[in-house]
Amino acid sequence: MLRSLLLPLSLVACTVHAQEDKILNLYTARHYDTDEALYANFTKATGIKVNRIEAGDEALLERVRNEGANSPADVLLIVDASRLYAADQAGLFAPVKSAVLESRIPKDLRSANGTWFAFSSRARVIVYDKSAVNAADVQRYEDLAAPANKGKVCTRPGSHPYMLSLVASVIAHDGEQKAEEWAKAVVANMARPPRGGDTDQIKGVASGECGIALTNSYYYVRLMRSKKPEDRAIAEKVTLVWPNQSSWGTHMNVSGGGVLRNAPNKDAALKFLEYLASDEAQAYFANGNNEWPVVKTAVAKNPELESLGKFKADALAIAEIATRTPAAQKLVDRAGWR
Ligand code: FE
């Protein structure tokens, strides 16, 4: 600052301008150790400094909305198809044209108009207590509604984005009427009123309070990889199922983001998204949260995740799921999945 005071005015203006171009304001719902390397490598490659605001998904969405045209945010990274869709519907993202993103991110994992892109993927799996539940009764999401599972099912509230996206995919595959019957029967099978996060559902199974629960895959792997023996013991107590292997495959979801409509540094923002699609960044990004890269050529070494084996993933496009999440919200309300 002091040094720039000694420079001629024109040079000062120039310096300030150059600095402005070299900044990226990132609003992100991520906070993992490997992210440090991710941002440092981006800065090293491009000279663009990353200013980060980390908060929960809902808080970030609200902040961007409230800041409006004055928002300093360039890129928003959030999780779940339903949230990406809501942000897109609210007009928060600017459509971008990028040959890099279009060639590297599969079509099924981005919006049709270039407003948002997925950068990692996760599966929504069933976990169960094999001393209380028959394996044959928990092979499909539909089985959560089976009479055999009365009083055994634990889930988050139905209106949580992870549940809305799953319900949206059940609607896509089984139709709205069957999906609603299913949702009502799942609610009738609850071991306790829906509450807590995914880790709480896994813990509920481990403690015996729940026979069956739903969780995103990375929460289970996080427990497997924990330094705390008590966490690893929880993972060991429960059995994981890749649901719907003989039908439509396991429901997949994503984390992702886009360039914000009011981004002051749009060029830097696009560069950052393109960087996130590089093989190197994809590996950091996926491993940070025990997820899978979305770019086919990226290799993320995660032995615990790989130890869960290969499975058939649902091929439904993420945007297809996303557009059905408002219908899913109405459906879970009607079903009393609170
Ligand atoms: Fe999560």
C-alpha cells in the first residue's frame, strides 16, 4: 500500500486494476483438507488468488440472493441436484460457453444451457443391521416400503435436498402415483420420526435403533477412514447395499457449481471451473469428500471407497432429477414425510 502511494497516479490505477483481475471470490459449501492444495495449485498455475467464503449450502444461497447485483461472489459451489436447480431457477448463475467444460464434464452431469456443472458424484445407499433385517428385504429403494420392514426404517426429513433428489428419481422411474404410495408406506415403516443427518442415520443402525437407513456413500467412507476407532466400529457394524442393481441402478447425485450472474471476475471464474475439470483437480476434489470424479480420465486413489466394489449407477441425467424436485417436495408433504 505504502509503495503504491509513491507511484504516479496512472500506474497506481493500473496496479489496482491488475490486482482486481487476479482475484477469484469463491463461495463454497466445501471445507476439506485437500482443498488447500486444490486452491494453491490453481493460484500457482494462473496467478489468481482465491478468496474463500465457506458456509453451509443454504446460507450461501441466501447470501448470494441477498447480495444481489452487489455480490462480490464469482463462483458458487454447492451440493445436490435439487439445490443446483433451485439456484439456477432463481437466476443466480450466468450461462457460460466453454469447450473445456463441455468436453470434460459428461452431458448428463451439467445443465443444458451451461449454467451449472457437476464436479464430483456420490451415491445414495442403503445401510442395514444384518442381525435385524434380511438382506433380501433391502435390495431396492422400493423395499423400504415393504411390510417386512415395519418399524425399521430411519431417514432424514423428506424435504432435505438428499431425500428430495432420491424421491425425484423414484418419480422418474416408477411414476408419480407409485412414488407417492411408496413414500407413504416408507413413512409408515419409520422406526422414529425423521431427524438428523446421514451420519446420524448410520449411527442409528449401528446402535440398533434403526434396522435400515439411507445415507450418501461418502458419510460411510468417512467413518471407515476415521482416525477414531469408535467411528470405524460404527462402519463395521452396518452393512452397505448398492440399491436397485437389478433394476434402474443406484441413485447418484453431485456436487457442482457455476459462474454467478453478478460475478465481478467472470474470466477468473471460468478459468477456475475449467481448472476444477482438470484431472489433477478432479482427484483432489473427489478425494476431499470420498466421492468420485466426474471426468472420465481423472484417477482418484481412495482404497476404502474402492473396497466397496463396483456397482450399477442410475443413468438418469442429473438435470432430469433436478427438474422433478419441486414435484418431489409436494409429494413428501402429502406423504407426511416430515
Ligand atoms: Fe453431505
